[in-house]
Amino acid sequence: MKDLHMYNPEQKQADKSQARLDYEEGLELLKKKETAQAANLFHNALIGFEQEKDVNGIANATDKLGDICAERGDFDKALQHYDRVIAICQEQGDSISVFSLDKKKAKLHADCGRHEQAINMYLDIIDQYQAMRNPKGTVETLETLAQIYLDAGRREMAADCYRTAAAIHANYKHNRHAEALNQKAEEVLAHA
């Protein structure tokens, strides 16, 4: 998720609240893969943003804490953070950020073996990509979904995903990609 109206490069360092300074320092540490220190700064920033009643700051700090929890394998805590951010984004009418968070949540469900939840979320994501007329997003999600179906032992559904993705490629005259995905579908069924 991109920062929600958070970062203003023209704002002078002296004009920034301590929460904002902590948040920005946390971002720098996160870039350096220093997640423990970044988590502390995001936590401090979150407390500061809550005191300031800065809704966008709360959402951004909570999102980063969710990312850190996900990276550490604390999936339930990550989902709690993401759900809090989704609630904030829905209140603000920010459907793009909700969509981004839904993709993070779907991946988390897949990563921790919650196949049914992941499948349901990815099916919704495909619907959203189709509504946005985004074939690239649709195809990428279909391929991800195919892998989840394979992990869940549902080879026929995985093959259907590959064939659907192949049909989308064929519609755009991407014949090599379409052939490769149809071949994957056949391989999946051959190993059943």
C-alpha cells in the first residue's frame, strides 16, 4: 500500500511531528532490512498518530507493522493489522488501498496453508481485475491461484486456471504465452 497522503517532501523536518519523524525513520530502517528497529519506530509512530488523531498516519504505521509481522511469519497478527487498516480505508472511501490490502491478505492465507480462504480471496481479486479491465493482473492472479489449487491437491481447478489464463493471452495474440500455459494445464492433469 502506498502512503495515504502521508509524505510531503516539501514539509520541513522541523515542522514534522515526532510520530511522522518516527514513521519516516522506520521506513529507512525497513529499506535496510532492520525490521526489529523499524517495528519499534512504527509502533512509536502509531502511538503518536493515535494521540494526534491522524487517521492516515495510523493506517500507514499499522500497515507497516502488518508487513513486518507477515515477514516474520506471525500471520495472525499481520491479518489483525491489515484488517484495522482496511476498516480505516473503507471509512475514507479508499478502495484502491483496500484492494492492495486484500492482495496482501490473500497471500498470507496462502503462505500459511489456509487454502480455502486464499482461494476465495483470489477469486474476488480476479473479479476486481476483470472489472478494472486489467488482463495482466487477471492472468497473474490466475497463475497464483493455480499454484494454490495445486497446493490444496485440486489439480483439475489448477488446470482450469492455467487454461483461462491461456485464453486471455490468446485473445491478445500472445500465442507463446498461451501455449506455455496450456502446456502447464496438460502437465498438471498428467500428474493427477
